Amino acid sequence: MKTADLARLLLLAAIWGGSYVLMRIVAPVYGGIGTMWLRIAIAGVALTVYALATREELQFKKWWKQYLFVGLMSSAISFALIGYGMKTLPAGYGAMMNAASPFFGALFAALMIGEALTTRRVVGLLIGFCGVAMLVNLGPLALNNATLLVIGACLLATASYGFISVYIKKYVKGAPNMGMAAC
């Protein structure tokens, strides 16, 4: 791996992981839905301004149904579920729930497009999950119905990420990347 690629990967990991710490701070103030809308609004405005500034063609009329479905599954619903969970879960647990995304992606890829769940792939997923587990600070957590509910909400959001990534691969070929991100 090139040094520049490794630097970008580490920066992405820091931004993505850091967002859970910020959500843990913001979610109790704005609630799950408010946090979700705040995240979507900031990202949507920034990406739309960028698309306009760079004269990116979003092809909204052609792809609006796919943009709507992808936006609901990958942002609106999943962010609301994560925001709800982060009102009570420590940030490390949120990061652990999100680390399950590749598991769900592999599962949906096997179910929807026939990708094999090979031993090598499963071992790689387990190693990645264990790596995240080693990096986050998991303290004591009361295991009760309320905790199980928020963990379930976070896992449902993570499953949504896995599903939508395979859905895009299968059903949204040809849509502009910037259109998918901004819309």
C-alpha cells in the first residue's frame, strides 16, 4: 500500500470513528432524529455546494428514485437509529456496532448477488472486528431491555449500510458518484 493511500485510510478512520464521539455528545441534546437531520443537512449542503462549484452533473431527473431509496436506507433511517442508540450507548460501543458493517455487506452480497462467503473472507472480517474491539474502550454496560433495544437499533442501522452497498452495486449502476453522495 502506498504511503498516500495509507494516510487517506487513517484519516478516513479518524473522521469516521470520531463522528461517534461527536454523536455521543450531540444526540442527548438534539435527540436521535435531530442528530440525523443535522448530519444529513451539513453533508448535503456541503456536497451540493461542491457539486455546483465543480459543475458536476447529478442527473437528478434520471436517478431520483434510486437517490431517494439510497438516501432513506443509508442516511435517514440508519442515522436516526444510530442517533437513538448513541443517546445512551458509550461511543466505543457505537464504533463496535458500526464495525459490523462489513459482516452485513458480505451477508447481503452472498444473498443478493451470489458472492461466496469463503473461509478467507470470514476470517478477514473477524480479524477486522477484533482489531476494532482492541482499539475502542469498552467499559461496563448494563445488559437490560433498554440496552438491548439500542444495540438492536445500531445493528439494524449497520445492516442497512450492508444492504444498501449491495443494492447500489446491483441496481444503481451508471449513476454519477457525486449524485449518489449529494442527493
